Amino acid sequence: MAGQPYKAGCVCGAVQLEVSGEPAVQAYCHCESCRTWLGAPLHGATLWPTPNVKVVKGADNLGLYKRTENSHRQFCKSCGSPVMVGHPAMGLTDLPSVSVHGLHFQPTVHVNYGEKVMSVRDGLPKFKDFPKEFGGSGEMLPD
């Protein structure tokens, strides 16, 4: 996809994004916050440098829910689908992997595995919370 921005957005198309470059991190997140927001046992997260994510349609149709000051969840007011999560302290914006058209999702790590409701035995590193470089304990858990 070199050079061309990825397209992403909500299910109904009222909100559309263009995303440049490649994700800084691709991960599976097992936290309760992601699970309940998405209604799924885990979240395929793609974290992009925030300046690389642009709303090109429907900015006025984005709702905002600040679960914490570190988690600014945005959703489409029309269809209710999750669009993105801003993580200002990290300078990253999380887009659900399934919403980024043309992206080959290749996670390299599991985060918040200490909160898992479903075990995944895929050989990837499993962090109890986050790696130290992302403000976590760096503690690893077994597969």
C-alpha cells in the first residue's frame, strides 16, 4: 500500500478516515474496557501516530466518550460503531483492525493479557498489562 493512504471509518459510512504510513504497533488487547466497548473477547488494535489519522468526512458525526484521560473513544452517532480511540499520552490513535481497508493485520504482541477471558496460544509475547516502553510493568505471562 506504499504511498497511498488507508481508508477507515464507521460501518454506515457517515464517518470516513484516511490513514497514512503504517501502524506503529499492531496488537491484541484483552482489557475489559476494549472488550465491553467492542462486545468481543479481544480487540485487534492498530495504533497509529495521531498526526497520521485524518477525519475526511463526518467529523461532526463523531461522538466522544472519555473512559479515562488516556482513552478517548470516538464512535459514529448514526450507526454507533467504534471509529477510533485516542491515547494522547502515547501520541497514538487506535483504529480497530477490521475497519482499516486493505491493512494486513499482523499483531506482534498481546497486551492486558492479565484481564483475558479467552486464552490464545499463538506464541506471541503476552504482557500482563503493557510493555515498559508503553508505561506498563513489562511483566510477561505464559501462553
